[in-house]
Amino acid sequence: MANIIILGAGIGGMSAAYEIREALGKEHNITVVGEGAMFNFTPSNPWLAVGWRKPDDIRLDVSRPVESRNMRFVPVAASKVVPDANRVDLEDGSSLDYDYLVITTGPRLAFERVPGSGPEGHSQSVCTGPHAEKAWQAYQEFVKNPGPVVVGALQGASCFGPAYEFAMILDADLRKRKIRDRVPITFVTSEPYIGHMGLGGIGDSRGLLESELRQRHIKWIENARVTKFEAGKVHVEQLDGDGEVAKTHELPFDYSMFIPPFAGVDAVQGIEGLVNPGGFILIDEHQRNPAFPNVYSAGVCVAIPPVEATPVPTGAPKTGLMIESMVTAIAHNLRDELAGKPVKAEATWNAM
């Protein structure tokens, strides 16, 4: 009987828990470790930030559903992964031993890389449930006295979809409130062009998204490096194709939302062989860490190199479809490894 720990209880972690339990049957122990018992459906955060959803609409206590599948749920965040000892230390001082570890923590939001950014600074975020709630509070004040809005993705961001979605959601909501004419919106992105998405474009994503932004009277600045946020103002350097500053902008705003750069979580930072310099988990084609082969990983926390070099750094996104594919590969490989067979399953995104 193997002890399997799934570290992280978001979309990746919950998907991993259910798929691994189904693949392995009831013979092995599975423990899910999450930061609190509440699961937040992150893709709905932009709707929460404009009041289209309430917190209870996108959250549920997962401890009972998990335990009903013969799995243990531990609602305490990890303080440190110790792969040399096959152990996870928790923030309450306790520890859990494992035979296999599946890391699905998601990222740390690295707001500190751009001075003044983030909910503790001068820009809002929709990356977590609490951030989206704070964004909604700020938005309710904003609509009482509307003005300029700036939405975008900072250099090093690897998740551009929510930024585009939020800009269009704001446009729709402001029209419903009949105040859109009082709110100039500017979209600022580290992408070399609109619709790049960290993937070098997807089909005609550039033409389609540029057209959508024009129809909504949303201006944009691409190849943008944000240098700092101040109260009511964001400072932007726009680079040319060679990475040189071509133009600078000082954009006033009464409301702003930016996707930050991502980094690895503190619990895995600096572990040689486990993570890259940014703290993302190193994996092979089977979702397995090369230095610690009993450690698997899926989701935003894995190390995937940029698809191509860009003047302003952009990361490769990990979409829900990709995460599901990673999780399926892990479940199949754990099943085969425990049965004494060679692992061979690969996530389908490797073939993209």
C-alpha cells in the first residue's frame, strides 16, 4: 500500500485526486493537502470582480466530497517540501510522509517585481478569490465616480486570457450601467502583439482580438513593460522589436487590474533538482521530476519554457485542458508504476 500526497487543492489538485483514486482503486492511501478547505473555481473570478457572481456561487467545502472517495483531506498549507526525506512539512508544525508526491500548488503571484502593483498596491487582481472580492469592492466605489480604466498583463505573466476577458467584461458591465461613455479603457500587455497569448498566436487570434477590442473602443499598448504603479497612474515603457524603449506612457486610471508575473511557491523554492531558478517544478515527458522520480507535478507550477523569445518576457500558459491532460498522464503512470510496469503516459500538450 502506497502513501500518495497531492499537494494543492485547486483545479489541478482536485482533478488529480479524483483521477488518481479512479485509476488506483481503493488499495492505496491518498491525502490531499490544501490551504484551507474551500475550493475556489478560479476561472469565475473575473465575474466575481464585477458582481456577476457571488463568492458562494464559485466556492465549496471540498473536505466532505474528498473524504467520501476514501481520501484524506488536510486543510493546512505546506511550509516546505523535503524530497530527500519523502516528507512534506506543514505550517502548523506537523509533517506528512509520502511514497509518491503530486505537486499541484499553482503559482505564487510575484507582484513585488513591479513596484506598486497588486491589491496591496494600486492595481487589482482576479488571480485568487480574495483578490477578486477586493476588486469587486473597489469596482463598486469606482462606478459611483467613473473614469479611466487600465487592464492588462505585466511582464513575465503567463496567463493572458483573464486579462482580455476582464477588459471585455468591464466593457459589457459598464454598458449595462449606461456609463461606458465616461470610461476610456486601455489594454496594456507584455505580448509582442494582441492575441499572442504567450503561444505565438493561435490561428487568427491577432486579427480576431484586435477587431473585438476596436469594436469595444478599447485602446491597447503591446510590447509593454510596466515600470511602476502610483496612486492613479501607471508608468509604461513600450519596446520595439529589438527590445529597445520606443515610447513611454503615463496612463492615468481610476481603476486598474493586471495579471502579475508567476513564480514557484515558497514551499519548493531553492530545492536543487526539483525546481528551476523561478521555483517551477522540473518534469520530464511523463510529468515526473528527473531528480526525484517519485515526485510528479501538473498545472501552473510546472516548468515550461517560453514558446518563443519576445522583446518583453512572456510565459507559456497552462490552460485547463492542458492541466487535465497532465493529471491524466500522472494517474496512468502512477497506476503502471505501482503495478510494476514502466511509465509511458504523456500529456497530450507535449505533442502541440
